[in-house]
Amino acid sequence: MNRTLLARLLAPVLLATTLPAAAQGLKLGDPCPAFRLPGTDGKVHGPEAGAPLLVVFLSTECPYVMATQARINAYAKQYAGSVKVLAINANDVETHAQESMAAMQAQAKGQGFVFPYLKDAPQAVTRAFGAVCTPDFFLFDAAGKLVYRGRMDDSWRDPAKVTVRDLEAATGAVLAGNAVSPDQPASRGCSIKWKPAP
């Protein structure tokens, strides 16, 4: 295979997997950050010990999220009682008014979310995770260790074209007490809308 063709094939992979040095965040095996954030249900939520946890970063207007949110909700229903799911929206409301708590509440109600949807207005939790896009998936085992960080599946745009379900495979391994595959394709999505630097 010539170098030009190889570079063309690898370009999307490199773009998807290279993170800014300041945003590396959690590595596999790291513990889940402790946090408590307000949700669209008026309650405060955070990780709890003793069960696997999926944390996914969402948005109210990102097309990647719009295309996958029904699948995320289906995942939460499928693993209810086995895996806790928490969604976090960290996008700056000052620059993106549609990312407000009110808009999140409308999204959660419209989609029938069965999981807590939380607002990280200070963005400190999101920085601790090292999340860079929406959606971005972080799966922790029952001991609270990160075992999977990547995409949900291989076709964000069209669920009918999904052939590889990376998140489900990782979840199945965790629930069976098996090691999660180290082959973890990076998430793709809209960049998180960070607050302007002070």
C-alpha cells in the first residue's frame, strides 16, 4: 500500500483519536471523578459505588447527539438495574443559549430520557473527565474504574447501518466479569462549547 493511500485512510482515525494535551483527562483504569450535579428532574445526582456506570456527554443541538440520543435511551432501558447511566451537558449557555437547563428539560421530556440529565455549568467535572465532544462515552466497572472510553457504535448517522456495537460489547464484558477489549475507537461529535478563557 503506498504512503499516500495509507495517509488518506488513517487521517480520519488520527483526527478522531488525537486530543489536546490539556484535555487528555481520564485514562483506562482511572477512578470515576466524584461529583454532584443538578439534573433536569430538579434533583442532584452523581456516581454511586457498587454498580457499573456509564457517563455520556450530551448537547441539546448537536446533530451527532440528535442522531444517537434514541439509541442512548434504548441502552439505558436495556441495562436498567445493571448499569447506571448519567448524562452531562457542559456547553456554555452564555455563548450557546440553546444549551440551557430549560432546553435540556425539553429535550429530556421529548425523548423520554430514563436517565438523569445533568448540567455542568462550571465545566469542572467535564474537564476532570477530559471529555471533548458530544456524545462522548465513559464506562466504569463496579469498582469505579474506567474500562471503556469511545464511541457507541460504528454508524452515528444511521442506526440501520450499525454493524459494530462497541459500547454494548464493552458493557457485556463488564457484566460478565471479563476484560474489556483495548480496541476502543474514539467518539465523534460536536466539540464541547467551553467558556471563554478569563
